Amino acid sequence: MTFLEELNGDNFSGVAYKNIQLKKNIISFFCTHSSATIADLCKELNLSVPKVTNLINELIQEELVQDLGKINTNGGRRPNLYGLIADSVFFLGVDVKQNHINIGITNLQNELVYIKEHLPFTLSNSTASLEELIQLIHSSLKTFNIPKEKILGMGINLSGRINYATGYSYSFFHFHEEPLAKILENELGIKTFLENDSRAMAYGEFNSEAIKTEKNVIFLNLDYGLGMGVMINSSLYYGKSGFAGEFGHIPIFNNEIICNCGKKGCLETEASGWALTRLFQEKLQEGSSSIILSHPVKTSPKTIADIKLKDIIAAAKADDVLAIELIAEVGEKIGRAIALLINVFNPELVILGGILSETGEYITLPIKSAINKFSLSLVNNDTKIISAVLGEKAGVLGACFLVRNRLLNKDYQ
């Protein structure tokens, strides 16, 4: 049995289990340090030279590690340098949005080797939607042309409440007693992990060029709903049951609007993609004008009820006054909620991502203005506000990175 087969097995104990863990530790070390000598690994793992040499030889035979040749020294015998074979195994990431999915594959060195974006898909809590998702993943895997046995694990991001540790989704596809992760694993034949979409996007951004030396960061997913990922002391924060980050459900308003969660007064009811779409449609019904209806093109919505969030964002980019005014209104309310987060967490950095962030200064300026107005100046002086850098790739990369860490890094078990 190969190490990859052992890694997905559950019935190991004693020496066999210990060797699997040691190999995981070696690969994890290579993931962060690129290359190392036998001596480096002995020091890191507190193991003898014969033991590490034997483990390295087994990983070489399994084509996971390669000998990079000898390195120069000031004298004595020159040691060999070892490193990973990047394309020996892969990780699959599936980022499920409201109206499409993004799917991609990274290798052992966290390099994105394949990606498909904006595959049409309608997310709903139905068996038909779940079956469609499974078929989309199946068909995408065929086009990636990578043997399934070389895909070590798959991460699937869904909005709502996800318990990543148990694999249960409490917002979508909760039709069976078995956890959704296990159902997908059985259908697709790949070890599967579920993650909240905003948290996965956050993890992608936390591992991007957006982060320099910052250790305490908040990522906000400004989409149809509002989600959040938090990094505290360089670690992703989950909370007791894995549900931390329900930014959109802060009970900030005194209104009678029923939120998707079933409560009233949530931030999402007045400051989200859902809210923006509803407000825009209401204004048009009251007689306001917009280029969406006055200058229709082939792809324009046929009626007011057909207007989607992407239509409003496109209108704003085309200088539509109504779209710009409503985005600013939503931005001000989001900024007020971010001020609350800044006062509580005192982060070094706040990253704005999601589809609403694509409107640029139309939303960032009112957000920053509200932050300055409602947060404590002594606190927000230390907080930078930036836009996300990965765009649609954030969720795919975050899903892949988290799967790799959970399979190979003891800190993510």
C-alpha cells in the first residue's frame, strides 16, 4: 500500500500509524521550506539519520520527493538536498456561488494548475441542485485530465452554516442523516471536506500577496449575503462549533424584514447584495429611472423582477445614478458594521472581497467614511482597509489550501 492510500485509510495503529504521521510531517516541512537536507529534517523532527533516510527513500520510491543533488559546503562531505515533486499529487477546490461555480486544482506546492470560472449553476436547497453540482464536478474532472487517484482531496465551499469538522451543512443539501461531505465523497470517489465559502475565500486571501506581516486580519465577503473570515495570531478562527463569522446576521436594524436566517433586523436585510437588489427593484417600481431598463441590450433583464445583482453592478460601472446611490447607501451601513468589528477586534487589516467589492470606490468610499464616523479613532488608526486581490480565485485557492493542510499538517486535524 502506498503512502497516498495509507493517508486516506483509517485502520492504522502502532508503527504503521507513526510512519504515516512522520511522512506527513516531512511533506508538510517541504511545503513551507521548499527543500531540506537529511540533517535539517533530523533536527526538525528529532529523529535519527537512519530513520529519516529510510522515510525519504520511501517517499522517493512513491514519487512524492526527489533528490535535488548535492549542495556546496565549506568543507567535508557535501549533503544531498531533497524537495517535493510538485505535480505528484493534487488538490481540488469547488467554490459554489449563488448562480455559478468556480472549480480548480492546485499541486503540492500550492500552484494553481487548472481553473474553470463561472460555470452556470443555480444554488438551491434541493436534490436537483445537489445532483447538478455533482455532475458539474464530474464533467470538470474529465477536462482537467488528471488521474483521480492523484487527487488527494477535495474542498467544497458552501454559504451558510458549515461544521467543517463533522462535514455537515445546515443551510444546503441537508437531506440525509449522513454528513454531506461523506455523501459527496461516496459520489465522487475523492476524500471531501466542506467549508463555509467566506472562510475559504478568507484563507485564500490570507495566503496571498495581500498579507505582508499582518497576523490579525478580517476578510469580508460582500456578496448576496455577507460573510466573514477572521485570522487571529496567523490562525483561522472557527469558534466553538465552526460557525464563527456570521457577519451578515448581526442584529443591527429595528425592522420587520425577514432575513434568510429567519430572524428580523439582521445586517443582511438592509446592507447586502440581496438588499441592494430588492431596493433597486423597489425604486424602479416607484418610478425611478435606470439605464438597465431605459437602454436595454441583448443581455438586459426583461422585467424589473428579472434584475440580478450583476446587472446593478454593471449599471454602476456604466455611471447609472440610481445604482451608484443605492450602492453608497448599502456601503454606509456595511461601514457602520465594520466599525463595530474594528472596535471589537482591533485588526491590522480589513480586506473587502465578494461581488460588491467589484464596484470599487462606489462602495469603498462610503464604507471608509462610516468607519471613520462610527469607530474609535484610536483603534481604527491602526487598521488598513484594502480590496481583495484574488477575485473569483480566492474561494478555489482557499479550498485547496485548506484541504492540503488538513491532510498533511497536524495543526489542521
